[in-house]
Amino acid sequence: MQNTPLNFIAPIEGDVLHAFDGGFLEGKLKITVKIAAPENAELVVNDVPALRADGHFEARVVLEGYENRLEAVDQLSGEKTAIHVFLLPNFAGYYRLSIDDNIWFLRDIQQNKAHYHSLFDNPYLGFLKQVHAEYGTKIHLNLFYQTDGFNLSDFTDQYKNEWKANADWLRLSFHALQEFPDMPYVHAGYDEVKRDCDLIMNEIRRFAGEEVMHSVTTIHWGEATVEGSRAMRDAGYVGQVGYFNVDDNLPSASYYLTEQQRRHLKKRFVWRDTAEDITFVRASIVIDTKRLEDIRPHLNSHGKSGHKPPYLDLLVHEQYFYPFYFNYQPDFRDKILTAVRWAKENGYTPQFLSESISNA
């Protein structure tokens, strides 16, 4: 124990703290910091004395403002170490509905532009508007650029004012060039991701306006190289959402993160790569992978395991809405409504993720 190196056990570099992590009052968060150190150390953390507890040291420290530097100093040896952590006061207790693989509803609107007086004459968008009207849900759609016989450059701009008028609850962002191949960016460099990102973002600006564009997206399959994630960050997507699966047989959907980082994020639901200036957020459920009767138990299971999602990201995919899709889910609407009702009943308030991580 005498030779224990001085390091932070919790929080760690890049941790994003929120109201679920301690005593939160008037924008300040009081947390317990845990540090490994030699047992005879005389330790202070940000000038607060640390006391010995269960084989490590603990200090109660107050975080204030977005970025906080925590420095532990052994006053006996002079050894010191520091980390940077982040405080998001509007993160815990909020939720959104996030939908991947969107393109077919835009094709339908284009094909019916002579008949649809409103975007919401499209059955899919019409349903989403009903969800918003009933629950106040904020809804974020990640777009493909193209599908069979249609791409975003074909899409009319005649509804641009309507997009803008609904930007308080409906957002659009980059997802991928197209659905196939699977994991299209798992080995892609900066230029390839930037090209596809720019393609989609430029078309969104043209037909819907800047108002519907903000700082969060989910790349297709949640896989990217560090260069690919940088390309998205440089496009403005400082928040990147995935599954961050580890220790299971599910797709990892975790960008370029290491196994250790994924394991940490799977428990925490949020972590910031300080080297890359990217905040990663874990989806709380992939709705279409669950049976209707399993949605509530799945969402309940987070809290039972001691890892209640601070920000509840409800993720689903567009295809399952359509009877012509080979994997059509007739209860698609019911599944979404079940998840949204769970969010409301469990005290979550609608808010876009970009607002919740706006400091980032």
C-alpha cells in the first residue's frame, strides 16, 4: 500500500457530472472524490483535506461552472495529479426520442408534394407530431442521403417555412450516405465522413433551414474512426450518440472508444473525450429491438442495476414503421408511445440533447 500511485478512482478524466451524482443546489454540485494514494499520504483535493476510507482517500468537493479541474496533492511527498471533469446542470432528468435511418418519409413527401399541403400529411411525420402534441416530446431524426431512386437533392423546399415553424420540437442531422453496407464508417477516414456529412447538412439547410440543425448526431451503426469522429465534430456535432456495448454479444456501436472507455460509458451514460472535444452519450434503449411487453422492464432495469440514465435517449429506426418493409413492426407506434409514457411517468422532461450538453 505504501507504493500506491496517486490517481483518481472517481471521477476520472473526462467524466461529465450531473444532478444524479451528488448534492445539486443553485448550479453547484457537491460530490465525493475518491483517490488512490499511499496510506500515509497527507492528501488534499482542491485544498480540501481527504480522509482515509476503505483503502483509498475521499474528499467532498464542490463543482461549479462547466469545466472543473480537480487536483490531488500529497503534502507529505509533494506528489500531485490532476484531472478535468465537467458539470452539466441541465442533463439529468431530461429525454428525447431519437430516430435513425430516416429517408423513406422524405421520399413519400416528395412523391406527394402536389397533394400534401403539410409535411404532417405524411403518416410517419403525422404520427410523430401526435406524440409531440400529447407528451411535448422533442424528436430528432438522423438522415440518410439516399435510397433507391431518391436522394435529398431531389427533395422539395416548398415546406421550408413549416420545418422552421416546428424546429422547437423537430430536428434533423447527418446519419450516413445510405443504409448499406453495414458499418460504412468503421474504417473511414476524415475526408469520407466529412464528404457525406456535408452532403446531408447542405441539403438540410436548403430545404429546412439552420433552425432544425444542432450539435448532436448518431452515425450509422455508431462506429467511426477517431478521424471520422473528428470530421463530425468539425461539422458541429460535438455530441455523438451510440450504444457503447461491451461484455455482451451486441454490436458495440461505440465509435473509436477502447473497451475500458466503453465499459465506463456503459455505466455512466455520458463521458467526454477531452483530447478530442467530443461528448459521447449512450442510448438508453433501442426500441425496435424489444418486444412491446419488454420495453418497460428494460427501462426499469437500468435503475435496478444502480445505473439510472441521467439523460434518457429513446432510440428507434424508421424502417419498422412501414408495412412494405420485410421486418415491419405493426406495434411500432405502441412501442414508441410506451417508451415515451415511461419517460413521463418516471419524471423525465422533454429536452433536446443538444440543449442538455450545450456547454460542451
